[in-house]
Amino acid sequence: MSITINIYYTGKDGNAYKFANEMISSGIVDEIRNEEGNLKYEYFLPMNNSETILLIDSWKNQEALDIHHKSEMMKKIANLREKYKLKMRVERYIPEKE
């Protein structure tokens, strides 16, 4: 059963956008997209909040997500989140039927 996670990164002075840009330019996003079980990893800009960026992150199943959470990439993401002083809000969605 697939899992979709919406992560809202919020900061100040454009830091959420800078974070996403560094995630992309450093190659971390490509590494995550190439992980077994990753279905989607895309950033979006909410129209009503210029200090927030939305990540939509989808995985084939909980096992794939658990492996990702134990990977070295999570440390890289946490370090960048700290660098840009971002707060996170997470929403998790599991479809009723597939």
C-alpha cells in the first residue's frame, strides 16, 4: 500500500526556498528519487505563503519509507533543515484502496 507524505517547510527570509534549491543542486533529491520504492519527491510553492515550501513525498510501502528514514540522506536533510532554521509540519496519507 503506497504512502504519501506532505511536508511543509517554513522559515524566514526565503530560507525554505533556499533549502529546496540546495536539496536539488546538491544531488540529494536525485539520490532519494533513485531509492528503491520512491514514487515521487517533488517540491511546490504554496501561493498563499512565500515562506513555505511543500514537499510531496510518495513511497511504495512502509518498508521502503522505513529504509529511507534510516539512510544517510536523512542526516543530510536534517543538517540542511538546521542550516536554514526551518520548521516542519507533516501530513501522512494512505489511500483507502489501490
